[in-house]
Amino acid sequence: MNDLLIILVVLSNIRLLSTSRIESLITWIGVQGVLLGLFALHARWVHLTADVFVVGLVALVLKGFVFPWLLRPVANVVHVSQEVDPYVGPMGSTLLGMVALVVSLWLGTRLHIPGGDMSRLVVPATLFSVFCGQLLIVSRKKALSQVVGFLAMENGAFLLGVGTLYYAPFLVEIGVLLDMFVAVLIWTVLIRYLDRAFHHIDTDQLQHLKG
Amino acid sequence: MEHGWLLASLVVVPVLAGLLSQVFTSREAELETAVGGVLVTAGLGALAIGKVFSAGPLFGFSRWLFLDALSAYHLAVMLVVFTLSSLFALRYFGEEVREGRLTLAQVRTFAGLWPPALGAMVLVVVSNNLGIMWVGMEATTLVTSFLICVHMTRGSLEAMWKYMLICSVGIGFAFLGTLMIRVAAKDLPLDPNQALLWTNLLANTGALAPSLVKAAFLFVLVGYGTKAGLAPLHTWLPDAHSKAPAPVSAVFSGFMLNTALYCVLRYVPLVEGATGHTGWALRLLTGFGLFSILVAAAFILWQHDLKRLLAYHSVEHLGIIALGFGLGGLGTFAALFHTFNHSLCKTLSFFAAGRLGQVYGTHDMERMGGSCTVAPVWGIGLLGSLLALIGMAPFCLFMSELQILKAAVDGGNYAVVALFLAGTGAVFLGALGHALPLALGKPSPAVVPAPAGGLDVLLVAGPLVVLLLLGVWMPGPCRGVLEQAAAIVQHGSAVLPGGGR
Amino acid sequence: MTWLLAALGLTLAGAVLAFALGSRPVACAWMSTGVGLVAALLGLWPCAGVLAGGAVATFHAPWAMPLGELALRLDALSAFFLVPVFLLGALTALYGSTYLAHAVAPKNLGLAWSAFHLLMASMVVVVLAADGLLFLVAWELTVLASAALVILGGDDEANRHAGWLYLSASHLGTGFLLVLFLLLGRETGSLAFGGFGAAAGLPDGLKGALFLLAVVGFGTKAGFLPLHVWLPEAHPAAPSQVSALMSGVMIKTGIYGLVRVVFFLGHPAAWWGWTLLGIGLVSGILGVLFALAQHDLKRLLAYHSVENIGIIALGLGLGLLGLGAGQPAVAALGLAGGLLHVLNHAVFKGLLFLGAGAVLAETGTRDLDRQGGLLKRMPWTGGTFLVGCLSISGLPPFNGFVSEFLIYFGALLAVMAGPLPLTVAGLLLIVGLSLIGGLAAACFAKAFSVVFLGSPRSAAAAAAGEVALPMRLAMAALALLCLLIALAAPFGLEMLARVVDVHPAFAPAGASTIGVPGPGMGPFVPVPAGSLRHLARAATPFTAIVWGSFLLAALVGGVLAWRRHLLAGREVGATVTWDCGYAGPTARMQYTGSSFAQPLVELFHPVLQTEAHVHGIDGYFPVRARFASHTGDLFLRRFFQPLFHGIGAGLGRLTAFQNGVVQAYVLYITITLVVLLIGGLW
Amino acid sequence: MSAAILPPVLALAGAPLLQGIITRTKAWFAGRRGPPLLQPYYDIAKLLRKGAVYSGTTSWVFRLGPAAGVGVAALCLLFLPLGNLPAPFSFEGDLVFVIYLLALARFLTVIAAMDTGSAFEGMGASREMAFAALAEPALLFGLVAVARQTGRLSLEGLIRPIDVGDWAAHGATLLLVLAGLFLVFLAENSRIPVDDPTTHLELTMIHEVMVLDHGGPDFAFVEYAAALKLWILGALITGIALPVRTGEVAIDLAAMVAGLAGLAVLVGIIESTLVRLRLVQVPHLLIGACSLALLGFLIQ
């Protein structure tokens, strides 16, 4: 079941790479968030305590629903629905994603996780999520796509955390999620500002500062 | 446990001050509240630092918070920079408030975020828990991002966007690294609540999985390195530094970068311990350090914007510091020394650049000639700090760079010696070429000379005198502090025997 | 040592006071003169004591600075180099009391004096320091103080550029010195000079590397070609009093450092001597050639500093070759000659720069071809300048000849007695030195006659008058010294021997010198009786030269008296200069400096690459014609500028990476991470 | 000691005679009778009896030059041996002293010329300094080459020991060195092919044009100093060229005097048969002189 959830997360990443519609990006990052929330609860099911449960639930709600809920209005306000002419298109991104998958799997074999009671897929999936997030940030031009990429990266890290540790201090996990939440808030505000100042959110055109 | 609240207060007080400032409706009162919060924190910090160096490390909250020589040293540097910058902020924004160029909302943004930024950075250095340390670092990024665009312009928005995106990516990597080190310590018989404590990890480095620790360090290095401005991860830095208001730039350059590097430092003894003291982590730091120096040299040569110039100097000096740590031995000591020197010096130069920018209405160096004539106090401040930055004796930066060079020579790293000298040499040539006309050229007749007040003189003379004095005289206690801090980076063990409640 | 510390303290106090008195120029000037003179008196006394055979004085205090200690040490070598420092320091301060106000903007006067005293103090510490760190700090202070003076010397772009070039060159040179001292420190255990003597026992390869580092690092300061490029820019830009100090004394700290380090390194390899000899020949000949082609009086003098540093290097190189070949007489004479030339050059170059300053103050230009006829208007300046010209050209009976004679003597011995390599070295040196001498004479014949003789070429020159008394006094004192040093040479040999004896090869047995020979001291054979035995061979010639000088004065005086006697009562008429029958000669018909130098400049065109800008007459009717020539620095134009521009352009390409595209920035991070991960986990 | 007095006395008395011999030789070649041998003496005596006219431009430098020329030349004579006749004084390295004394005289003459402000004299002065800078190394080189033969460092030490044996052993070296020294001799004394002292075109002259403005006793001093210089360099060449070392003062003396006279005749012959080189070629000649001396040094 754990492995299944992880594979679903990987697939959701590939889906993120292969779309250029902002709407679908936001949807799928939400789906990924739900998957991760479920994974957090399921992976730690045996050792479940109240605070771990709360963390899992908060993660599920935040990543699965709150973040998309915050991002979607922004996309509407700034009137952006589609990546036009990205640096690397969906096809290319997906292919690069495959390469990243291979690299992740190789790196996964090099990183031995103590204990052995965890899914062997956690590390490659984590790395793959991170690479996918990077790929989104690098290849896309709209600010929103990059935020989604950033979230995908963070999701990868979250995957590693819950996938390998049955327990992490409540304060740390909540602190991390809180930071996440604030970050997304700031992103949304910032994107609105950008749109107001530049009348677009094409980050490739933010090139006034150089040298 | 009684120390716990002292340490916690260092985080809480500034946050409260930030909140408190929001209730005022007078721009001056808001600024003063924010500055007051910083000053109170500085007083508390001084108390804590004094305790560390007189009685050993402080611990609190089940050892989650702690202050040892290394963090106390960084805290001291931070408080100096922050206090000076706050005083300068009074001067800098006071000017703009008087001229009516700053709205209440803008002042409110600044006053509300300025002390919490200090709180976030303090949280980084007082955390024994590597996870909380990360939380503090991320909070720093989030809190400071809006400080960049106090003056909301297209440029500052662009800079803020890049800052947020790049640093978030970096911090994301750092989080992964933090998790990996936790995973590496999975098998240790530690209470899960205590497993991410640096002191505990340090006590068990031998039992950590080496490959995972290595991977963790790479993620941490790249992640925090991004925030620290090591090339080629530094790309956000010139934009953010040049577009932020001067006091913010000063804090960015003077301490935020060091905070990030401090995080990396905490990992160094762990990694070295886990990989059997082969110098693997140190070599990486050396490489990043040298590369940063060389890259910064290239950009300094061709720079036109004063604040961007200073930003690249930060890249250079963070590179020098990283190099010092990478070389180990005397280099560690020197790198810590250099941390203070660079922070103080860079703070001063950003003050001067900011104030002169107000006077000239531009940061374009070609239009800023003759600052010693236009605004003698700040002109001298800029010239002095630039000379210090490029390693002119008898400023203390010369001394610390010399010590780093000695570490390299002693280690027989001739390639490092050559590259270091070449890089700093190129920086010297380039920056001096900028500095001389900037200070001594003929000002354009359109510029109105600006008078300087007592606070200005204090803000310039104070740092300059300290920089000069430390270059020719290092008091015994200072040396002791640096040696204690250096021992922690090198062996880590220095903290353990005396530690504990 | 107490006296020296007092002198040092006084000078430092002077620096502070001058800054405080900045708004009262007159008080500031007199205070500074007083400080300079008193410090010189205080400082010269112990130096004289040590040179006269007194005990080595040391001072030691802990220094709250890692790696360093406040250790000073006054041995014969330090004392010898301190003499010109104090001497010229005092005289330039005296001169400056009226001069500096001409050269520096009023608001900067206090700062300039402050920098002057700081320069003095730091030079004293450089020469006295017995600790690497202290030496380096003082060394950098010297640079900073003198650069400040260069920049203050004028309020324009040119001065700033000169200051930039100077600081940059010094910084790059210091880089080599840092490595040098740190390496020495690593090999001998600490940065204290006391232990550096152990470096004599190091492997040859390492010693060679140390030697090269010293040559490059110190050579940059001293002005070895081709590291001299800052010198012709910075020296003319500074106020003349400071040019005198920089050219006369400050660049000698480079020689001091080189000598000190070479002495630490013990037995020299043959190629060290050849290196210095080569540098000396190139610097000497090219230095004087470039000087010959200049129109700017102070630039001309600056190039002559390169030339004289070349002569000093020739002497030192011969000394090292002699040591290497086991010819102590050649070694002693070469080293002594080189060292004595250090003192002599300080005196006559100081004099010449002060003279140039007086001319500049009166006519307002450094351009040779706008001067003329000043000897009648400025008899003191002209007379003393002539003495300087004769001295620097190495002509008897002045001091330049004495030191060159010592070097010639060593070279002659090398030719006579040495094995073949030493013979060749001696021959090269003789030819080189005589060529340098001939060219220098040509150059100073030009400089003196164009400035002081004939009739004025500009209104300013015609209106010039003699300078104030303090300036005249300083110049007269130096001119007198030019003569006195030559006349006192026979008595000075013993002092010179004490300086040379600081080298461990000459150290008298039992005497403690720096670097007491340890077990691994290397293969050189200590000469028991020190160097005096060899130098004494020059006593007879020196005495003969002194008597010859007196006789010459008597003969010339006699001839002059006879002429006076002959002309008494006869008709002595005055007329215009005969110009082949042309009845209306004008000042513009005189030979200019450029025309005077033309045959040699033409001959050496391949090296000088003088650019001529001719705007001549073509056509049948007379039009205005113009001719201008310019000789830039070959090494600056053909080597350093292209090199640094190339490096700069290469680095400039890197800036394309900061292209403003945030995606690219993130990509850098990703690539870095992936590369590190793959590399780190492979 | 008595023999040591002879060379300087002879020089002081006989120097102008060499000039007379040269002029006479040239006249003979031209088929004229020429002026009497003692004409230079008459000239000097006549000049000494005249008054003086000084240009208003000049200063004391102008007046110092001629006197210094005579003084320096006289001082040099003290260190100059004449074949086997010893010099009154000698010390190790006196050859350097003598050469630098001559340079001193030249320097003072040149600045005296420049003092007039005349373009012609400037020309001469400029050329004089340029060529001297090249002649000096050649002269020193030649003497050092001989010194290496005899192992002594004074003029007396390097000339007196040269005997027939030396010529037999190192004839080639000495010959080459002599050739070099002879070229220097011609250049230093402003003879053809370097300079033509009798031309009437100021633009092409070197030494003569420098002294255009001197008159009366000053000009007498200039002429006399030039004669002394001719003697000094001539004596060096003769001393090396003629290995007559009998120890009999009279014979040695006669040989040297004859040698000097022969040298003067040789100069006369050269001046009659060769033409002056173009000025730009003079440096080549002097570099040639240097190379000859070097070659001589190398083959020993």
C-alpha cells in the first residue's frame, strides 16, 4: 500500500511535467498533496499517536486543499491559464523527467537507509519529486508554474520525512508546515504585486537586474 | 532551565516588538519601537553571550535551545550588525520620513518585519535542534523578503521574486539534507524528540551512515550555500542587496549570509566525524570558497552599480570565509575572525552607499564621483570600508586574510594559494579602480552637499576605528573567544564535556 | 634602541598632530619640520653607533595578535638603511615646510603632512622589524601612506590613476611577499626573523623558490624592470618632496627586504646572481634609455630610479655570484658597492627631485621644453642640481662614482681571477655599467642644460625666481652630502664591511648574527675575518681618488685663476650667441630636450618605440608646423596592459552568466547539486 | 721616481705637436707645404694673448667648461704611463677613474656648449654625448681585455708589463684590442671618419661646433685640452702597440715618442684618404669597436 501511494506520487509528478495548463498544475499539486497526506497517515499507522495524526491531517488539508485554494484565485486574477512557449515544453519535460527518474533510482541505490523497515522506493521518489520540481521551475515561465514546482520539491522532502521516520518532534513538523503555509501566502501576494507592477507574470521577462 | 527563557526571550522579544510597532500611527514611533526592540534584544543577547564565555554553554527547553561558543560568537556579530543597522535605519528612513517620501504603510511594513527578522536569525543560532534551525532559516527568508520591497518599485519586486524563488529552492534542499541526517541517525538509540539535536548527533557521529551523511551534507551545503551566497548559487544576492533599502542590505550582507554559513558549519563536524575525518567536507568548502572569490572578482571588475559592487564583495568574502573553514587549522580561526571583520566592514559600506545614494539620487558609480567632497563623513566611510574590503593593511581584514593564506601555505596547498591571491588581487584592482573616483573624483555640480550629524559621525567612525584597531591589536579575550569557537568547528567536542544542565 | 623608539614615537605623534593642525598650515608646516629634524637626530645617533661597531640593539614586546610579536632589531644592515630614511626624511620635511603648500590643496595639507609622517614611521618600522607580521603590516602602511600622498599630489584623474597603478602594483607584489614570509615561517617554525636564518639549510629548490618570490615581491617595490611600471607614473604625480622620499628611500625598502631575505638564505646558487645581474642590466640600460626619451622632468628622474636600482642589482648580483663561486673579494666588493649605491642614490636622487620641485614651483610645469635659463634666476637650485646631475651620472669627484667604482672593482677582480662564468659576469657588468654611465651622462646633460641653461623658453621660466630659504637649505645640504660621502669613502669602508658582514658567509666567527649557523647550514665556507679584509683593498684607490679630487679642484681653480689673470685689463665683451650669422636669434631656436636626445632615441628606437607626431610643411608657402613625440612605457603598453585587458575581458565574459533569467539561476543550483551528488556518491 | 715625472711633463709639452704632425701629414698628402709643425703652439699662444667676448646668454657654466677640460686632462696624466715609463701615481682601478674623469670633462664641455643656447652647439653637444656613450664601453672593454692579459688593474700595471713575449703569445688578441681602441681613439678625438675638425659646415661637425662661442684664453684651453686628450689616448695605444721594454729610459722614451708621432701620421693618412661617415653610421663604427675588443677578449 505504501509503495502504491509512492508510485502514485511519482505519477502525479509526471503528470505535472506533462501539462502546460496552470489550472491542471494546481489541481495535480493538490492531488499530490492528498496522496502525501494519506501516505503520512498510512506509513505511520502502526506508531500513530495524537500528535503524529494531527501532523498528517494538517498536511493533508494544507497540501491537498488549502494551497490549491489559495493559488487558484491568483491564476484567475492575473488572467493566466496556459504556459505559452515555455523553455522546455511538456513533451521535453516529460522526457527529461524520465532521465531524472533514472538518476534518482541510481542515487537511491547509493543511499542506504538504516533500519530496512521502510519502502525502498522512498528515496528515489523523493529525489524524483525534487528533480521534477526543479524541472518545473527551470523550464516554465509563468510565476505560478514555478510556485507549483517549489511545492513539488517540498512535497518530495515531506515524502522522505514521513516515509522514513515514524516520529518526528511535533514542533519541528508543525513549524515546517507553518513555514510552508506562510511561504505560499507570500507567493500569492507577491504574484499579485508582480501582476500589478508589470501586467504579466512571465518571469523570463524579469531581466532588468543583471551583471 | 533558567537559561531557556533567556534564550527564548531573544526570539520572542523582537517578535513582540514587531507586533507592538503595528499599533502606532506615527511613523517615528513605529521606527523607534522597532529599534527599541532590537536594542532590548541586544542587551539580553549580551547577557547571554557573557554567560557563555564566562561559564560555558547555555541550554534550555530539553536542550532544544543552546548557546555555545560558536553560536554565541555568531550571535554577538549579529547583534552588533543589527544594532548598528537599526541606528542607521533611524537615520536613513528618518530622512525619507522627513521628506515625506515614505508612507505610513511602508514604515509599518519595515517596523513590523525588522525586529522579527532578528528574531528569526536568533532562532537559527540558538537552536540545538537542526530542524528548528531550518525552520528559523526559512522564517528568515520569509520575513526578510518583504523588507526588500519597502520601497515598492519594479526593481525591488523583481529582486524579491528572485530572492524568494532561489532561496526557497535552496532552503528546500537544506530541508532535505536535514531530513537525511535525521534518517542517517535512525538506528541510534535516541529519544525521537532528541534525535535531531546537534549535540546528540555529534556524540554519535561514528554510528551515522556515511553515504547518507555525505548526501545530506551535499544537500545542506547547496541549500544553505544558496542562502549564504556561495557561487554559483549566489545569483539572487546582487539583486536583493542592490534593491533593498540600505539598512536591510547591511543586515543581509552583514549577517544573514553568515547565518546560512553558520548552519553549514554545524554540519561540518558531523560529516567529518561520520566520514572518518578525511577532510571530505572541508574540500567542498574550499572549492566553493575559491570559486566564489574568482566569480566575484569577475563581476567586481565590470560593475557599475555601487550596491551591486558591495554585493559581489559579499560573495567574495563569504568565499574567503568558506575557504578558511575549508582549510581548517588556523584557517578556521581566521575564517571566524574574518566573519566579524567582514560583517562590520560591509555594514559600514552599505550605510555609506545607502546614504550617498540618497544624496546623489543614484547608485551608478559613474555619477557618484567625489563623495568625499559632497558628503565627507560618508565619503570617508565608503572609501575606508572599501579599502578594508579589498584587504588593505592595517585593517583587520588584511590580518584575517593573511591568516587564511597562512593556513593554505602551511597545508602546502599551493594551487589554493595561487588562486586565492589571483582572485583577491583581481578584486583589489577592480574595486580600487571604482573606489578612487568614487571618493575623490569631481562631483557633478548638480549634487547638493549633504551635512552630517553626530549620529553619522558615530556610525562611520565607530566601525572604522574598530576595524583599524583589530588590525593591529587583538585583545586576549577576543582571541580566546575565536579559539573556543574554532575548536567547535574543528572538533565539535569542545562543547560536550562542559555541556549539560 | 630607546632613541629610535623615541624617534618613532615622535614621528607618529607628528602624524596625529599634523592632522589636528590641518586648518593652520603654517603651524603645521613648522611642527612637521621640527618633528622631522628632531626624529632624524634621535634616530641617526643609534644608527651611527651600530655602524661604528656598537652592539646590535633589540626591542621586544608581546603583541596581542596571533602569529606576530613586536620585535625590532637594529643591526648594521638595518642601521645602514635607516641612515637615508632619517636623513632624507628630515631634509624633505625642511624643504616641505614651504614647498608642500604649493603642491597640495589647502584643505588637504594637514592630511598630507600626516601621511608624510606616517610614511616615515612605517619605513622606520619596515627596516627595523624583526618579525614577519610586523614587517608586512609596516610594509603595507608604507604603501598606503605614500599612495595617499600620490593621490593628494594633484586633484585630477592622472593622480588618481597613478595612485591606482601604484597601489595595484604594490598589492600584487605584496602577494608574493606574503607567500614568501609564510613559507619561511612554515619552514622555520615562526614568523620571527630570529629563526629565519635556519632557512639557509633548506633544500636548494625551496630556497630558489623563496629567492624568486623575494625578487618579484621586493622587486616590484624597488622598481626592477619590468615590474617598474607604476614608478614613472607615481613618482611624478606625488608632491616633489614626497617623490624625493619615495624615489630616494621608499623604493630602497624593497632592496632592503631583498638583501635581508637573501642574507637569510645563506649560500646562494649561481643562478640567483645571474638573475639579479640580468635584472640589473635590463633595468639599468632600459631605465636610462626611457629616461632619455622623456620630456617630463620628474618622469625622467623616475626612470632614473629604475636605472639606479638596476645598478644596485648589478652590485648585489655580482656579490651573489662571488659568494656562489667562492670568491669572497668579488662578493664583498659587489655587495658593498650595491649597498653604498643605495645610500648614494638616496642622496642625489633626493637632491634632484627637490630641485625638480623647486623648478616646478617656480615655473608651474614639469615640461622640460618650457624651461631654460633658470641657472641665472635660481642660482642655488641650479648649482645644487648640477651637483646632483654629476653625482647620478657617476662622475668623480661625487658620490655616485664611489659606489660605481666599488662595483667596477669587484667586476674587474671577477674578470681577472674568476672562473669563466664569473669572468663573463664581470665583463657583462663592466660593459653594462659603462654604457649606463654614458647614457646617464647624456640624459643629465640634456636635463640640466635644457632646464637651467640657455634662455627661457616660456614666460613662466623667464619670470622665475629663487625659492625660499628652507628649500635652498635642504638642497644645499644634500649637494654637500654628495661631495662629503665621496670624500669620506676611505673611512666608510669599515662601516660598509659591518653591513656586508651581516651575511652569514662573512660573519666573524663567534659573533652572533641573525641566523646563527645551525647544523644544516649548507655548504658555504665562513670567512673568518669578515669582509673588511677584502674591502680594505679599495682603501688605496679611494684615498687616491680623494686626493685626485682635491688636486682636480686645485688644477681647475688654478686654470680659472690664470684666466682671470690673463683677462685682467683686457677687453671682455658681451654679445649675442653666434648663430652662423643669423642676427635675430630667439629662444625657440635653441636645442630642445627632444632634439638633444634624438640621436640616441633614434638609435634605440626598437626598444623605446617613440611615437612622433609630425605636422610638417608640404607645399610652397609657409604654414604652421608642429612636431610632438611621446615615449610611453614599452612594458606597460605591450605587456601589462594587453595582459590585464585580456584577463579583464575574459572575466568580463563570465558576467554573461548573471543574465537576469531566474530560470537559469535555478538551473545553476540544480546542476551544482546533481554534479556534487553524482561526484560525491560515485 | 725621476722617470715617473717624464710622461706627464712630456705630455704637457708635446701634446699640441701631435696635432701639428697630423696637419702636416694631411698637407703633404694634398701636395701642399702646410703650416709649420709648431703651428698649434703659435695658435694657443696667440689665443692666450687675446681678450674675450662672451654671449649674454651664458653663465658661469660656460666659463667653467674649458678650465675643467684642461684640469681634468692634466689630472689624468698623473695616472698615465708611457710604455715602460711608469706613471707618477697608480692604483688598482685607476683606469676606471681616468675614463670617468674624461667623461667628467666631456660633460662639462657639453653643458658649456648648451649654455650658449645656440642650436648648432646643441647639435654638437647632443652628438658628442651620444657617441661617447657608445665609445666609453668600447674603451673600457679594450683596456679590461689587456688587463686580463697582464693580470693587473691599473693603467700602469696593464701597459708596462706588455713585452715582446706577450705579443708573441697573444698577438691576435692584442691586435684586435688595438684595432678597437684605435677606433675609439678616432671617435673620442673627433677625427675622420667620425668627425671632421676642418670642415666649414657647422651642421656636420661634432666637437668643433661645440666650441663655436669660445674665444680668447678659453678657446686656448679648449684646444690644449683636446691636444692632451689626443695624447692620453694615443699614449695608451702606443703603450700597448710597441712592446719596447728595455729599461733604458732614453730608449723606451724615444720609442714611445716615435710611436706617438707615427700614430699622428697614421691619423693624418686616414684623414687624407677616407671621408667622414654619415652621422647615423657612427654608432655602427663604435659598436664595431666594441665587438673587436670582445673578439680579442674571447680568443685569448
